[in-house]
Amino acid sequence: MDSKHSLKSNRKAEYEFSIGLRFTHWLRAVTIVILVGTGYYISYVFQSPSISSEPTLFMQAKYRMVHQIFGFIMIACVLFKTYLFFFDPKSANERRSIKDIFNVKLWIEQIKFYIFLGKHPHLQGVYNPLQFATYFFFYLVMFGLILTGLILYMHVYHEGLGGFLYNILRPIEVMLGGLADVRTYHRILMWVVLIFVPVHIYMAVFNSVKGKDGALDAIFSGYKFVRENH
């Protein structure tokens, strides 16, 4: 009983992630699942519509509609998260992680922690250098998916937003090698995300279990529990 009480008293709740960040994190996670499923159908039709006397059943159109709706939800999530990172006062801890990237000693200590040769180093911000570099790369991939997705979108809808984007994105389409190549890049970037997701989940659980500070809890409640001497 005393040891449990001592463990609790040596830790304090630290607010790490704002509600906006947590909400968009989980919304983005759901969106990725739906986009992958519908996107795979669009590129490789794996389902046939039920037999009907109707001349057209619009199965492809329905999948494309869902893909586009959640594509714009993803765009909103990524732009909102980008805004939070740069301008939200509660995201200052995330911004402080930039300093840790340039600390070579911290990189070494973090790698030693991952291979069970040392303790978790003290960080200036929320993310360790390896985490921050990985997340930075992930968001580059997401912006690449958004860009290629919008190029594909503007070739389906020639008015409204599609018409507005056409003259803006057409030079980028040409630079990327044409519409077929844009579609290929879009799929390749999707596979990068599919590789990132299980690795991300594994590392989040690893850090939470090995660090014993409730790091995984923070993405649910916003709080993690750190030792007071840290």
C-alpha cells in the first residue's frame, strides 16, 4: 500500500495534448481507414453491385463520392493540425521539440532507450527526435496525398472548386509526368501511410509500456503522468 501511494505521489499529471489535437487525431485515423478502403475499390474494383433491373447502379460513383467526402475531411484535419502546431499556445510543447532534433547526444540516448540500453532521455518538448522526424515525414506524405488527390479531383469535376484548381494545379500535374503518373504517386503515398500506421501504433504502445508515464493515455485524456523530478 505504501509503495503504491509513493508511486502516485512521485508523479504529476501534465497536460500534453489539447482537445483539438486529440479530436483531429482520431478523426484522421477513422478517415485514413475509409480512404484506404474506398481508394482501393476505385483503383481495383473488388465488389459487384447486386443484380437489379436498373440500367445503372452507380456503385463506382458511390465509392468515389465517399472517398471525396472523407478526402476533404482529411484536408481539413491536416490543415487544422498544421495551424495548431504553429499558432496554438497549448501546442508550444510540440514546437519545443524542434530544438531536440539538433541534439546529437539526445538522438543517441533515444536510440539506446529503444534497444534497451539506457533510460529515456529528458526532452525539451513532447516528441523525441526520432518521433518528430517521423511525424514531419508523415505530414509531407499527407500533403503529397492531398496535392495528388486534388489533381485527380479536378479531372472529375470541371466546375466549382475543380474548375478553380485546374489552372493552379495543371502545371504541377505536368511536372509530375501527367495524370497516370499522378495516380501512381497517389497510390504509392497511400502505401507509405499503410506502413506508417502499424509502426506508429507499435511505438506508441512501446513508449507507454517502457516509459511507464501514461504516454498513450495522453492521446485520449490529454494528460500523461511524469515523475516530479523530471
